[in-house]
Amino acid sequence: MTTQAIAIGERVKRGVFRPCLETIPTSTIIGCLREHFGLEGAVAIGFFDSGTYQKRLFTYAPFDSVIGTAKLPLTLEYLAPQKVGKEITAQVYVTATPEARSSFAKGEVRVVAMGALRSKGFGRCQLQFVEEVQPGRKVGYLRGSLRETDAPAFGIDPERDVVRPVYGYLFRPDSYHIGGRYERALTAGTILDGPDFLMDEEAYPYDR
Amino acid sequence: MKTSNQKPYIAELHDIGKLADTEALKKAGLEISGHTYHNFDFKQLGIPPPISPSWWGQWSDSIKSLVAVSGLPSGITDEGRAYVMLTKIADTIAACVSRPWGEKGEDTEGVRPLWRPNFYNEMRQRGRSWAAFSTPDELKTMFDFIDRCESPQEFFEGYRDNLLLTAEDKSVPFNCIPLGTHLDLTGRIFRVLCHWSELVYQNSNALLEYDGQRIAAVIQAAGNRATDGENRGKWVFRLVACHIRFPQSLVRLQDLNVLRLRRQKIEEIIQNQKVDGDAERQAYAVLFHTDDYLCLFLPKETQLPLKQAMAPLTAEGFWLDYEELEAELNLLTSTGAGTRQQLVDRYGNRERVRERRYFELRHRSLWPELAEEVKTPLCDICQQRQGELHLKNQVSEWLCPMCSKMRNLGEPVRALSEWSESAVWLKVSLDQVLLLECLERLFGNYVDNGSGMANVAENDREALKEAFRPLAAQTEFVQQYHELLDAFQASLHSMNSIRDTVLYPIPEYKELAVILTDQTEIPFLALDSFLKLLIERFPECLEDCPIRLSASVSNIKFPYHAHWQFFEEQQEAGVIFDIQQPRVRRTKLRAQQFQALRKMLKRGKFSHFLHRLAAVESEAGELMSMIEALNRRQEFPQIQALMKDYGLTFSQILDFHRLTETDKRESTAHAQ
């Protein structure tokens, strides 16, 4: 996946500063695939390639149309290309369900959108199918965030394979896509036994 | 421990003889051998031997079995023999988890902390000495003290200086651990062993039973060390190193109450060690702690689940990231990964280790009860529970009951909310992982270069380095760190320019302070003072120092959570100062770099030249800016020196210069 600017917000509220993530959580990318490809059952996760992006700040004042004034200015952190004229690149992994296989053709480039401030041009991405891979397994530190209910799709049994969880919550929209609930998720730093593409560095082989 | 005759048995007193200056006493005509006095001829002093149970501790090196029949103190009961043997076990564990084993160098006088080698000499120059008992009359007071001492605290308070200045072992390189630290660990472990073991009889023989395992001798309980033999120890305990984390993002001033709450809960855990409030019976031991770290000694998980011991913290929403070693007593080391590897090397593979020995090293986390699903809206602060609407000053927030309760603990400092100008947030932190790396390096240096090590062979030195167990040194370092925080606070309060403007938002939490000031020089006076104290107390560990002072300079209205995110960033070894003006500039400095910048940038006008160099660097690269600096080295020799001798970049120099400039406008213009 490539993009020029993207802001996938960390869920930190009540501040005038909104930090952004350096990975694409399952909740964000699954929502994107459902919106653009109609994929209901596929599970996916993504990671921006280090060295292709840098963090920048964007300050804006949201407008309150009810009282007709601007609200307190917010500063949003976003990812911008590391070098002028280049793009941010990311690797997106989608479980190879029959539905997903039929949606992607090799070499085909699809334009998708995700993250915050899409109305202001952020989050416009180009997604291109590269290849189908068979991941290896290792024990290591998780480098992204995934809902526990999405973990089995990656061959992870939360009871058996998670050595040291670090929990957070990710949103799961309801079937009408107007509401939803938060689901418990495994976040960066979790030590688990799982597919190698999910891992950052290998962890010491602790006993279970 | 109270014995049946109601006199206390104080395990820590078993080594009180190490505070006696044997050479001086011999010169005074007394016949003494070793540091225990169980064979001492009391006729020499004309007094009877002590009669308190604590006196039995002198036999702790002799009574290694409950079935021993000869060489026992008169009047000792089975219960007394059990205490003495448990003292021996506790002493062994305290040594096993906390210091190295191996070939010894020469004997020396006084303690030599790894991070402050000259400590004993400094104290001696101030007229203090390690020895508490140097004359026959003083030796009489030692025996009298053994008789009348009522508690370990009385011993530690009465002989505080001597216990600090005496090494647990006089030989190089073992003399890096103060006797007081070793005895403190021994006492804590002893009380846990006492609580969990029971004196039982089998065929009228006395035995000690714990977790269904009966033992009559030290070796049966503890087993062999990983490198010594293959005896399996029957008694399994745990050593747990535990980082305490909280999920809250600090948004309002009241959210700093999470720091107060964390401290209160740690105190509660320390209090809960005592079974039914009795200090002599402990279900577990907090070996040492900081505000975000606990080191614990506990029985097996099946006897006392960690969840139960840590309930005060998890019940308030804190979560724990911990490394746990559950093993036979003699395999409990503070370097679990190294011991695990030694065992695998010895037995061939992990499964064979499991067949022969009990050793489980785990990395886990302990979380409060977290629901699998949470209905919207999520709590704005912790993001782990459903929030309820709270309205304050027309601002709506969604808070869960736990975060709401935390906010209601009070407003940390009203003066902060009334201040409207610039402020400097200061946060001191100690990274335990970096500390362990630093201690290992310091010990390695001491083994290689310490005076008194010349006669130790090269391979023995390597064995010593491999056998280093840092826990006692870590305990002592943490103690010194707490003293550094106290001294820093006292230093801030003693400076006229800072005294009235420095605040500690949570008074008992000394890692976080804020200075309300518009003058850019004032925070640097605080930083100067911190560095002076650090150099005085930890002179040998500056190059990979695990202590950091972060300073964030901004308008007081700048969001707290942005400061806190900055303070929470990963520490780097040796970076002592991390200074930022949020979203404007940031610079990380080592001790020497800070000192050089303070000295060289004090005089002279560099601003325009530094800006010029920074511009050249960003446009044409570091090489071109270096050439520019070289071209004008006659005019600005300091810049070249800072770069060449102290490894500073132009950006660092410029950022530091801008941070110290007395230009109020810029420091507030960028703040929000």
C-alpha cells in the first residue's frame, strides 16, 4: 500500500493533540476492505515500512455548525513521506479466504481511503495485490494491534499462544455500520507465538 | 520470630560479628577466630554468653541439619534449630540471588560500591569507620545487644553507618555489597520461609515441611546450584520482578492522582506482607521497590497466587508486566535467563532440565478484570471500561467509575491551575533494565581492573563475571536513588531563585516536580544541581547511566499528557538529560556534553553562526556544515571543540543554545 499522508489516530481523547499510529490495526483495515471490496469475512492487518515516513503535525480548528463558531484548535499528528517526491509504503496482510482471493488480481491497483480527515485529503491510499504467502511461526513481540476475535484468523489461539498480553480495545461496527462496540484487543508489545509477519523482534523463549 | 520463651529470634543478628574489628581485638589480647562467636571463650571478657535465642544465630554456619547432635548451643530447642537452619537457607538464597560466586581476590577494608568506588574513603575522611566493635568493652556491648535487641529495625537503626560501610565479604570483588543490604535481604527471606514452613515430627525426628515437602537439611531444601551438582531441591519459591503500569492518559491535573494512588497501593502491598499485621510473619517479601517497580520473593504460585498479593494494584486498574522465576531455592537467581541457559547446557535440552530440576522462567502480565466487549462510549482516560457522562465547566467527558474515583482523590496543586506563564516540568526516572546492564559492566570492570585482583587467574575472572548476580547491588542502588531524589528536592528548596517556584504536584512522589518560571536560566540551575548530585553519588556510571532527568519547557496550559508521553519515552543508556520545548526543539545530552555546553556557551554570541551552520547542515549535509565551522574556527573555537571533543551535532548545540536563551517570547509563542 502506498500513500502521501495518513493519520490513523491513537484513541487518546480530551487533548488538543491527537497522536497517530505507525501500524494499521485490524479494525481500520478490515473496515476499509469491507467498504471498498465488500469483504465481510476477511481479516487483515498492516504495517508502515520504517524509513518511508516521518511524523508531521497538522493544526486545524473544527467548526461547530450549531453555534457557528470554530472550536479549540486541534493538532493532529500524521505520517508524511520521509523524502520529498517519495511515498509512504506499507505492507498489508489479508487472510486468504476464497472471497479475498477473488477480490484481488495480481498487479491491479485499487484506490482506498482510511484514517482521519479524509475530507481534507488524508488517508487516500493505493492498494496493490503482491502475492500469496505462507508465513512461518515464531515467538516475538507483536508490532500492531488486533482484536482477540480476529486472532484465530491468523492462526493464533489467544488462550494457548499468547505469552504476555498487552490489552487495549478496538472498535467493531455493528451490522448496520451506524453503531458498534469495543472489543478487547492485543496491542503492540504483546508476546505471542504466531505468524512471523506480525512480529517485531524475537522474544526470549520463556517457559509457559 | 518469637520463640516459646517469648524472646525474639532475630535472623539478621547472625552476622553481627562482621562488625567487629577482629585484628584490633586480637591486638587487645582477645583470642578470636572468624566472624561468628559460637566458640568464643567468654572468660576473656569476664561475662557470661548471651542467653537470648538470637544468640543461636552464631551457629548458622554449623547447623546445616535438624538431626545434628553435636556442637549445638546449650538449651536450644527443636524450634530454635529450625530457626537457625532457616537462617542458613535464607542466607544462602540472599547470597545466591544477589552476589557473585567464585575465586576471591585480596581482603580490603570497607565497602566499595560499584558506582562509587571511593565511597568508603570519603566516609573515613569524615571520621566514620566500618567497625562497630574494636575494643573488648565494645565487644561486651555486642553480646549485650544480642541479648536485648527486640527487632531487626533496632539493629538496622542502631548500627546504620557500620552496616552501610562494612562489606558483606571483605574480599575483592565481593566487597561491593554492604553488609546491611545482604542482611536486610536475608531477614526478609527468612520471615517468608518461617511463615510457610512448619516443624513436624516423623518417627520422633524433627523435620521442616513446606508445600508437602519435608526436609531435615539445607541441601534437601535448596538443592545444588546450576553449576555445582545435580541434587534436586525440594522447596520451590519465586522471585518476581514487576513493572507497574497504568492505562490512563493524563489529561487534567487531577489525573496526576494516579501517581498518588499507585504509591498508596504499593504501600498497601508492603503492609500486606505482614500476616495479620505481625511484622515477624510474612506471606511474601517486597525485597525493594520504586514507584513503578517491585521486586518480590514469594512461595509457589499454588501457595500464594501473585494475583492475590497484587490485588491492591489490579483492583484500582493498574496492570503488571512481570518476569517470574519459580525454582528450587539454589536455582533462584536474579539472572534467570543466564541460569536457564546454564541448566540447558548441563542437561542437554529444556525437557531434560524439567525432568531433573524445577526451574520455570516466565514473562507474563497481570491485568485487572477486563471485559471482552465494552459498550460505547469508552472511558476517555483509561479506554478500558464504559464511560459515563461527566460535565464540568461546560466540558463533557466520558469517565468510567475507576477514573472518576481517581480524579476525586483531590487536586494536586492549586498553584499550578492559577499560574498562566511558562513552567518547566521535571521528571526523574530510573530504568531497571539499563541499571542491570550498567551493574554488569561495572562489575566486569571491577573484576578486570580492581586492585586486589592481580592474583586471580584470567579464567577465574571470566567465571566471576558470568556468576554475577545483581540483586543486592540493585537493591542498594535503588536505595541510593531514593536518597538522590531527596537530595535533589532539598537542593531545589535551598536555591533562592527556585525555592518559591518549585512545586511537587504529588508531595510524596519525588520524581516529578514543576518550576513555575519565565526565566530560561532557572531550569538550568536545577539541571546543574541534579548533575552535581549525580556525579557525587554515582560517579562511575555516568557513561551508561540508568538515571535520567527529563525537562519539558512550555506554557503551563500545555497538555499534561503530551508532557507525560515525553517522560514515558524509552530511556537510552548514558543520556542523562532529555530536554524539550514541545514541538519546537528537543535535545538529549550526556553528562560531559551538558557540562561542556554549559561552560562554553555561557560566554560569547553564537546565535547567528549556529543558525547558519544548522541551515547549511539541513541543505548540504553534515560535511559541509563541518567545513563551514572549520573555516571559522578562529572566530568560534568553542563550536569546533563541542563538535570534535564532545560529539555534539550543530542541531544539538543550537537547540541547547535556544533553550538557554533569555528570550521569553519564543518559549511561550509555540506553546499551546
